[in-house]
Amino acid sequence: MSSDKQKKWNDCYQNADITTATAATILQQNRHLLPSSTGQALDLACGRAGNAQLLAQHGFKVDAFDLSSTVIDALKKEDNPAINPHVWNSETDPLAIDYYDIIVVSYFLQRDLFSSIIKALKTGGLLFYQTWSQQCVDHSGPSNPDFRLQQGELLTLCAGLRTVLYREEGQLGDIQQGHRNEACLIAEKN
């Protein structure tokens, strides 16, 4: 991955306040599905690590991976012993196999990583995934369609997992209501 990409994300997070980060909607609204016994979790492409912080509060040991050294350095300064922040390059750094009980990915899409993400889950592990969809009602999110899922694509990318919850409302019905512009999935590795 180019240093230009890392610089872009470092610039993006230069003034980011880690303490005000919130978890992805898919995780917030469905945290009741988290296992009662704690384990190992991954907040992949963590950004300000809202997902990692929520998972740590639930007793998980969390790896928080992101390309931005700026955001990872800020997480390290928070000194949360339950969160292991690590600069991670999606093109060169592998994920551990059969290691995670929970993986959360929000607003990050790299299609060729899905196989590795699925392999990184333990049997019975859950994937919480939320990102932009091409079926959108406004201009929020990336303008490049390569960084947006096609209708139903998230289900296809996770075909080897058991779908627990899937949501992609697109342009159906009253577009002023509901959860729009995104596809959300919770799936379990059998």
C-alpha cells in the first residue's frame, strides 16, 4: 500500500478525538448478540476505534487495526489494556486464522479481504459488517462506486457464513425514514 494512502488517512485523523468515537450502528443495535463469555475481537480498519471501545467495555480483548499511524498512536496514548492498537496494511499484513470470536468492519471495503476475514473467525465467531451501498438516497459516503457495495453483494461476499441479520433498504418506500445508503450484516462462521 502506498505511503500516499497512509498519509491521506493520517491527515484525516490528525485532529480526531478518540474519546468521542462511537461504535457502528450494526454493533450498537445488536450488541445483545455478543457472546456472554468474552474472548478475542478485531476492529478492522478501526478509525477512531468506537467498535473496539464498545467491545472492550463488554470484556473482550480487542485488536484495533488501521493503516493510519496517527490514529493508532492516539489509541496507544489512551492506554486501554483491553485494546491492542496496531498499524495494519491490508495488502501485506495477514490476519490470524481461526483466532477471533468477533470481527467488526465498518465503512471499509476491500473485496479481496473477505476470504481472510472469514478465515480469521473461530467456529461460532460473528462478523458485524456495515458499509456504503450503491443503493443510496443521498450523497453521503464515497463518490467512487468501487468503494460501495452493489445490491446484495455483501451476502455474496459472506456466502460461507450463516446470515443472522441482513439489512439493505436501498430506495424502497419512504426514503426519509429507515437505515439508508448502507448494507449491514451479522453472520456466524459454522
